[in-house]
Amino acid sequence: MPEKMLLKEMEKDQSNLIRALQSVQENEGFVSDERLKDISNYFSIPPVEVEGVISFYAQFKRTKPGKYIISVCDGTACHIKGANLISNWISDELGIKDGETDSEDLFTLETVACLGCCSLAPVIAINGKVYGNLERKSLLKILRKFKKEA
Amino acid sequence: MIKRIKIGTGSCGVAAGADEVFDFFSENIKDIELVEVGCIGHCYAEPIIEVETDKGSIFYEKVEPKKEFLEKILNLENSSRLQVGGNRTKKEFLKVTELAGKIDPVSYDEYKSNSGYNGLAKALLMKPEEVVEQVKISGLRGRGGGGFPTGLKWSFLAAQKDEEKVLICNADEGDPGAFMDRSMMESVPHQVMEGMLIAAHATGASSIFIYVRAEYPLAIKNLKIAIEDIIKYKINHINGRKIFIKIKEGAGAFVCGEETAMINSLEGKRGTPRFRPPFPTDKGYKGHPTLINNVETFANIPIILREGGTKYAKLGTKNSKGTKLFALAGDLKYSGLVEVPMGITIGEIVYEIGGAVKGEVKAVQIGGPSGGCIPAEHFDTPVDYDSLTSLGAIMGSGGLIVIGNNRCMVETARYFLDFTARESCGKCTFCRIGTTRMLETLERITAGDGCEEDITFLQDLGDKIKKGSLCGLGQTAPNPVISTIRYYKDEYLRHVNEKQCNALECNALVDVFIDKENCIECGLCIKNCPIDAISDDFIVDNSKCTRCNSCIEVCPKNTISRIPGGGISE
């Protein structure tokens, strides 16, 4: 993750655009309309072009995510070890589908390409912390722990 | 006597709990130095601890943050010592990863005292063209998957007259199931940097960019520390020139692994590929001549300079020299990062290093979404660029997934197409629409709605996508489908003609069945079914059931199973 960096510290060159968007997302969790406009003004790039860059890259979020972002790894190793079952079990437990956030803004569920921990497949990450070798029981235990803490 | 204790805190180690182990050990050990190191590649045994003694090193596996475990280690007891499975020690050849997991990744001094930066020192005594010549002699080919001769590529950039030339390290390891580059950057960041600095000398480049996936925070952190030291010790001052070094973080787009797309992304644009020519070495980043090499390619360079191109070229096959890293995972016992000499057979990797059981393996998937499947009957094929291509797969960046007999190949192909269809940047019609059409067709087949013509359609469309796409993503996207049809056409035919999935993976083609003879009527399945598809007398309503496997997982008697679809209709 990029270090927290303020817009005004950056050189006004388009090659810093992605970095600027990453900084905003790091600070606020997503890129709001307001920030999009700020960035567009700062770099003198039309908002539509900034939106074009945002929508191109999977990392950027345009809506506010929940407190806990659950990333289900669907890399090849995880996939053959049942990543889709993991995803379904989370959906059943939390009532949200892939890409959704629950009504209390607590959990966001997303599928990611690969977390690079293939030997622990299937894995998920919750706010970046990886949980591996999951079965239904251990998965539900983790989810319920987070629910309780919240 | 214990000299120091090393804990592997690379990403896989941390995921397995190495942080907790480190914290516990540092609280409880006062008089022995404790060091965090990278990855030694034995992921199956994480968290791993290496105890350096005056009589050599002892490794412990699956270490727990507990007093008993700590005592066991301090007493150098025999239990819990790392058991290297199979013939791995004999079959592996550690060259590029020799230092990985053995040294403190961010210690400049430790890298230096292990012959680090000797390659650069040697290169600086040579003329740039002599360095390029050594790389040519070594026979090194691009490790990112393409296999283009590295020395030749360097000579293209070296020939450019532009005052500003750019080097880019491709560390956007987007292949699902691949983690070689992550491991190298986390474990030996200085080695990667040394390779780049040698390249800067050889080609006359003035700037270095490292394009890393943002999903690799530890790799970024370690590279940053390494770069700080490089600047501090002025290692980036080459023949009076000061090389500019910058890390750029990717933002999650597979296509950015393609050279021209990566350049667009570095410029802050959408990462779509450009037409070639002009090739990046003529006109790349901001119009300057640009050279892009992969992390593993750069990590090989210091070794080539240290031992000389001729010696390096002694290892490997006629057209593929040196070693290759593979991220080994899937249906096998010992997953991890392995380094093998070119020319080793796939079977040796899968069975002797990976510990997979003969007869239980159906195939390996090699090269990720751009690669293909190689069935077990071809496991005597040597690992080199040309042999793998002739089988319909590619060397790829090094993801090697072992697929067991109980997996469905049609579903595997669908999985990869789902990935490429989503990652297609949309520039070329054949890639954008073609991959989506292929995915729809595969979804139809796995849903039991396919027909035999669908298979010919897939082959035909796959061929057109290959021809009609600008970049490597589109040109290779059909590979997983084409190669599974080539070797597993019977599975496709069974799906379309008999509506059966032998592996019982395709949900629409299986039913869930409770064997009432052994059922103890505990009710756990009913309680855990999310959609109430199980009746009070323990019969599954398969028209309602979503095949989520919840009941199968909770059943204490293993009486619930997936069966071929239609098997229980009365």
C-alpha cells in the first residue's frame, strides 16, 4: 500500500495519477466524487479521463467499503480447492454477494485474483490479514469472531 | 552453540502465523539474536525457523508460539525438524534463490558479505558492450514467460542514442497461482536491484522503474529499504552517472504485465497495449527507449556476471539455459517455491519434489491463464521453452498447479476464461467479445446445456482470438481451452452428450444425496442448510439445493455426498 501522501506534495505529472488515487483510497477507503474532482483539477485532466483510469484498475473503489473487507482468493490453487464454496458460505453467513457491502457497513465481500499464498489454499484475507487452509467450520468461526467484535 | 535464530516472515510465512511466532520468541529470548528472513521455498512447512549453530543450521517446521516449542528449539531437539519430502534436495538446484531465506533481506551488509554486488563490481570493470556480450553468451531468456533472449533485448536498448533511456522491472506478477517474483523481492531485494544496475551500465539507461503489484506490500517495503541503502552507499552512481530509481505500484490489472500496457500504466493512463512497432526499445516510456525485464530475469544477472556467461550456459538444455523458479501448488504434498535446472522433467517436479502420488494426478496447469494443461502421460517432457510450447502449454512465468484426478477439466478451462474475459482490456474486438463468447459457451457446457457443436465453436473462435488480438493476453487467452480440448475431449463430450461430470464438480450436473442407511438423524444438515432444502425426513430437494456443500461439511458420519445428476430421481 502506498504511504499516506498529500496531493500537493506530488509533481503535477500524469504519471503520478495512479499514485494520487491510491493515496486517496488509502486515506479514505474509496475515491469519492469530491476527491475525483480534486484530482482532476490538480492534474488538469478531465474528470471523465480520471474516471476512465479508476474503472480500468481493479484496486479502486468508488463506493465506501465496510469496516472489514473480506477478499476471497480465487487464484488457481484456491479455485481448485473450493474458493467458490468459500465465497458461497460467506454469502450465506453474511447475506452479501461478491462486490456488496452489508447494510451496517460492516463487511464488504470481494473476490481477488491471487493473494500469493497458494500453499495454504483455500485462503481469504480480512483487511489484509490472511487466513488459510479454510474449511467451512474454521471459516464460520472467523466470521463470527469478527461479527462479535464489531 | 546457537549463533542466531532466523524466522521466515515472507508473506506465506506470515499467513501461516510467523508474526505471532516472531513476537512470542522475541519476548522470551533475550540473549540470542533473532532475525526475520525471507522464504526458503518450503511453504508446506511454514512457519519455519532456522537455528544457526557452530555446527551448521537446523530447520524446524510448523513452529508454534508456545513455551514447549521454544524449549524444543533451544535444546536443538530432534522432533519437529524440517523433513524435506521426496527427492527435493537432490533434484533442486539453488542458484537464483541461493540466498533467499538465508540472509536478512534488508541488510546491505549481509548481502554484500555473501558475494553481493560482486557482479556489479565486475561489470563496472568491463565495457558496456562486453557486459551485453556476457549476457548473450549465457543464453538467458526472459523469465516472465515470453522467453525472448535477454542479451539481444539489451543490445537493442544499448544501440539507442537517446540521452534518456529507461529500464523497467516487471514485478506485476498477475498470474493467479504464481508467487516467484514476490518471493524474490521479499527475500533478496538487493539481488534484483543489482541485476538492474548491471543492466543500467550495460545499456546506458538513466532511470529505473520497478512496477510492483500493490498486493505485495512486503515486497514493496523491502525493495524500498534496499533502494535507500543503494542511494546511501552511492551504488547507483555508475561511471559518473547517477541512476534514478523509483518504485511504481500497479493497481490491479493483469494486462499491465504486457510491456506496452505497462508503459501506459506507468504514464498514468489506462493500461491498454499499444501497437508494435515502434517497439519499447525504440520508443517507450514518455517516448524514450525503454527496456522491460522480469524480476527473475534481473535476479539471474548478478550470477551471470559473477561466474561468466560461459559457465552459466553449462547448465540447462540447448536452447534454455540456467534454472527456472516454479510456484508449485495444488493437489500435492509439498507445495512451495522450487528452483530447478532447465531440462528437468515435469514428472520429477511433480512427483519427486512435490511429493504428489503417481496415479492420483491428472495433469499440471502451467503458465496460468496464458498456458495450458499437460496430462500425466506427458510428464517425461523436459522443462524448456520449446518442449512446453510443442505440447500446447508455455513456460510462462512459473505457476505450476497440480490437478488431481478428482477435478473437472472443463470447469478448469471455464475458470481461466472467466479470468481472461474479465481482464481483457477491451481494445481488440476478438479478445473483448471473443473471450466473453468462449466463457458463455463453457458456462453452457458446465450447466449441462451444451452440444457437440460448441466444442468445434470453441476451437474455431479460439483460433480467431489468437490471430485477432494485439497483445499477449488475447493471443494466449484461448490456450487453457484449446489444450484441455486437445487432451480431454472425452470429458467435454461427456458433459455435452451425457450431461455428466465425472469429477462431480459442475454443480448443475450433480445431485446431493443422503445415505439414510448410515444417517443418525442428528439434524445438523437441516440446521446448516442455508435454503432449507432438506426435509425433516432427511431427503434433499435437489431442485432447491444450491450445491453449497454445507451439509456435506457438517455431517459427522459422512453420509452425504455428491452423486451423478439424476441418479436418485424416482
